[in-house]
Amino acid sequence: MLIRALPSRRPVSAVKWAALALSVIALTACAGREPPKAGAAGGLFAAGLSEMADFYIAPVSNRRLALSGAAWLSRLDDKLTVADSLGARFGDALTLSYDGRVIALYAVPPDNDSRKWGELITEIIATAKEASPRLAAVPHETIETAVFSGMTAALDRFSRYSAPALARDQRAARDGFGGIGVTLDTTDETFRVTAVAPRSPAERGGIRPEDHIVAINGDPTAGDPHEDVVHRLRGPVGSAVAVSIQHTGMAQPREVRLRRAYVVLPTVTLSRDGNIAIFQITGFNHSTAQRIAKGLADAEQQAGGQLAGIVLDLRGNPGGLLDQAVNLTDLFIAKGSIVSTVGRHPASRQYFAAAGGSIAPHLPIVVLINGGSASAAEIVAAALQDAGRAVVVGTSSYGKGTVQTVLRLPNDGELIVTWARLVTPSGYFLQVHGVVPTLCTADLANDASGFNVGLQRIAAAGADTGLTFRPRAALDEPGWFALRKSCPPAHTHPAIDLKLAKRMLADPKLYSAALGALPATTRLAENAPAGVSPEPALTDVDRALSLRSR
């Protein structure tokens, strides 16, 4: 998922709505009861509807969202049904039924009034809980999750809701958290440590991979859910925690007293093969670009200043923060466009270009992608490919070319809402199209014969005879279909990808042949087929409204 690293336009936790009287016609034995006043939940749903109306990439109807959200109550009790009765015998109203019998009618508020729709959802829930023992027994947070999940399901498959606990974990993964700096095996019930962050409290305390955490603050971990143990290890930066460790081969566990520090989950792993640096990048959080920059400096020093090139392995990388994709690309591009975003909200129209501070503007690069490379990973691959800065190897990427914005709600949960589409420097949309590699390995055997075929393709690339090398921005939809079909996405990580990458970086002539196979951004227009104009990244109006954000 690709999300913008920008704050919400306002602190939604401060949103409070006055109670709203709704016209309700009760058709059950409880007809005499007074409608309950809408409390915090009404404000919560109203805030969510308001945010979706403001930020979603296309205009949305409060009526459609609210009806979709309320309809999901049936997932908690299948006897409940919420329906829109427009044109039916009840006229323009919403009906709530239980076990096939209509129990309440609700007057429909104006479609543009998020506050009244939020109050209406609260009223529907209150009435439904009176009729449904099953719903009444469900925690209210579960009901909120069902309703918001129903709302976001009416948007698109990348928009979603995260309940408060999950949202806190997601913020920790993006932004960092107070912890001790260990990674645990999620499949191991004995809480085995698989990795220890460098210079972390855990490393300083002598905790090593393959150790087992058997107690936290004296309380045993055996039998606890994995997420509970993770949360117990986390806490405010500077706070103390006692961790009991069982070393392999030791009879008794050892207690280590640590002070939690700020921890950002590592997303970058560096290895070297001679004078070639290989970066495996599993995601994009707040430290990704910084770790790449540091790793590049370390690799350069270890190679005695004689690095032949680098490999950016983005296979299986689902994405992450937009600004980190831009910052990472900026390390390798001296000037020019990186990506543009276009959407309905004025703030969604942004143009990102190199800042002129590239630390490696000429170092040869090979980028590895596959069908699991998405969003932020696709931004990096497309920008480096379009600028003629990298040879892209592998299979076509996922094609997830939308940006989600994270909207924090009054209950500390989050709405992740699609708000923009991504446009590459050469002017094509990443959505559905994705990135098609310069050198496709989708049909290559993972052996010596496949390797030789790959080398032959590189050598023949200069002839520009393959469909893979056609200018991207010049393609219509049938052209894009044919291009992606020529190199279908796969979710494997074949060794041949890295072997071909290292061979190209070790042979400057071979690398140059592959790099010249795809016309650079500046040559796309003149190479476009007759009668087809490349689509610009942004119109002049969009540029005027865009935010040149760095």
C-alpha cells in the first residue's frame, strides 16, 4: 500500500456533533420508546463520512456509504437487514428489518449532510441492538469496525478501516515505536528471536538471534498470543522492562533489564558480492531512504571506493510511504521528474522532482521487480527506468497506482482512503499498467540455459525489435495489454534475476546495451507512433495547483 506521509487537514479527534432528532417510525412493540441521543458514536461516523466525502478520489454519496455500512450489521446477525426503500411502498426511507419483519423506518437526511447521516447510523444500531440479542452482545468496537468496513467496501479495494489496536500497530510500523529492537518468529509459540536491531537495547543487553523470550516483567509468555507479547515489549521511550531470555544450550533463563528506545522496523538488508552492493528492500517506512544512503556509503567504503554498481531488489515489496519512494529515487537522479499524483482534492495534485542532491547520480543500477512489487516500489522502478538510470529486470509489477491517505478518527482508529493516482515521469498511469521490465525473465528457466537466453536478449536489445522496448506513454490500452501479456507478473524470486543483474553490472558494455533498450523520457515523444501523443504527467492547470513537496 502507498500512503502519503502528510498530517490530516484537521485534528478530527476534536470533532463533536450536537444530537440530531431523526424522524423514526417504529413498527414494533417498542414503539413508545424515545430515540436515544446520539453520543460519541454519532460523531465518529459523521467524522468518517465527512473525511471520505472530502478526500476520496471521486465524489461519494453519504447515502450510499451509510447504507453500505449499516448493511454490514447483517454480518454480525444475519437476521438483520437494512435496506433503501426508495420507490417501494414506504417511500424515500431506510428500513430496518429483523427476521424478515420491518421494525423501523428512518427518514432520509440530505445527502450532503454527513452529521445527520452519522446520527442516523447510530440510531439504526441502537434499534438493531434492542431487536437482536446477538448484536447486543457484540462489543461496540466490533460494530464500529463492521460499519466502517461496509462503508469503505463501497469505495474501492484499497480503502479500508483499521480499528484502534490495529491502527496503533500500523502507525508503529510506519513511524517507529518505543521498544527493545527484536523481531520475533510469528509461527513459533516459544517466541524465538529472529533478528536484533543494531545498537538497540536488546543488542546492548546481550540478546541474540535464536534466543527465546520466556518472560516479560516476571510474567511468563508461554501460551500468550503473539500480538500480546509484542505489545508488552513495547512502551514509552525510556521506560524500563525486564526480559527473561533463554539462550540455546543454557539450563536456566537469564533476566535482562532494559530501557526502551525509539525503534523503526528495518526494511533494508545490504549484502555485497565483490564490488556490487545488493539492497533487499521489503517496504517503505520512515527510515528506508536513510538506511539505503547509509548502506551505500558503507558499501562504497568496503569496496575501497570502487563499487561497480548496485542492485535494488524490490521483488515482493508491497510499498509504503510515498515520500520515502521519492527520497530513495532522489539518491540516484540528479534532476528531473520522479512522480506526480492527481486526484479530486486540490492537495492531492502534487509534483515530485529530484532536489539536485543526488549522492550517486551515475552509479550503474539494476532494479529487480515481480508481481508482488507495488505502489512505492513501482514509483522507484518506473522513475529510474524512465530516466534511463536503471535496467529493470524480472516480471511485470502489480499495477497498484493509487495513493491512500491516512485519516485518524476520534476513536484513534484510522480510515485509509484512496485519494490520488500516480503518473510516471514519461506520462503513463501506474494503475493497472504497472512497470514492465526492460529485461523480462518471466519465461526463462532458472538454470544455465535460461541465463544464456537472458544474455542473448540483452545483446539484441539495441535492435529495439521486442515489444517490451516500445515507448510506454505512446501505448493505448490494447498496447498496454499486449505489453504486460508479453511479460506476465509472477510472485516468485528466481535466482536468475540476480545472476543477470550481477553479470550486467560486471560488464559495462552489456549494461549499456540493456540501458539503451528503452528510450529515455526525453526521447519518448519523438519515438511515439504516428498519430499518438504521449499523455503529459500533469496538465498546466494541475501544475499550477500542485504542491512541489519535498
